[in-house]
Amino acid sequence: MNNLVICYFSASGVTKKVAEKIRQKTNGDLFEIEPINVYTKEDLDWTNKESRSTKEMNNRSYRPKVKNKIEEIGKYNKVVIGFPVWWYTAPAIVNTFIEDNNFEDKEIYVFVTSGGSGVDRCLKDLKNTYQNLNFVDGRRIKNEEDIDNFTKLLK
């Protein structure tokens, strides 16, 4: 599936591991959504109202800067975007990434990693925010079986 790119944002490494497994099963290209300013453990403390992630998620217009864009986006017709669920939705950096790349005319699949939150609200929020894009499906991935089921969607 060389027409597939698997993009992921991983603050703690969990989402990265899932993205790598999806890449192994699909042979797609892998792309890391990297913030210019890396998130520290303190930044990710959701219990702290002053932490960076809390401030970002409370300001829906905030867009953290990312290091790079996908080169040669035209060679892909399927895009996977993976991320941890923050405050029941996609982290703000995912919005930056979507807005920095042209995903029109692409099939977009979403996977999330989360201890408790599902993908439904994430997918709904993305569809509402980016109505011109084709979000096909989304899944929460907790284990190997979920990875297998998700990769079947991409064929």
C-alpha cells in the first residue's frame, strides 16, 4: 500500500508504537507529527490548569507549531492520522498538522490511543471542523486485534 501515509502525534510514545505496527502491516510510509517545542511531562499534566496541554485544549483556536509538512502529498490517496485523546478530542497540534497539509481528495482514517475515551467525539469534531475533508472512519486502538481490524479498513 505505497499510496498510504501513516501520520502520528505521540507525546509519550504509546501512539508511536501503534503507528509503527500499522506501518509494518500495511507497508505505508510513516510520518511523525513533531511539535517545534517538545511536550515535557509537566506540559502533559492534565490535572494542572496551568500546564501547556491544558491551556492549549482550553483555547480551541490555538495551533502549536509543527516541524515539517508531508513532502509529495500528491502520491498518497489514503492518510492515517493517529493521536492520543486529549480532553475527549484531538490535541490542538493535530489541527495544526491538518491545516498545514492539503488533504483534499484524500481518504482520511483516524486512530486514537486512550485509556478510556473513544474515537467518536474526536472523529465528529474533526468532521465538523474540516467539512471539506473526507474522514472515512476512525478507531480506538487498545491491542493487537484492534490494529488488525484497523488495517483491514485501509485495504
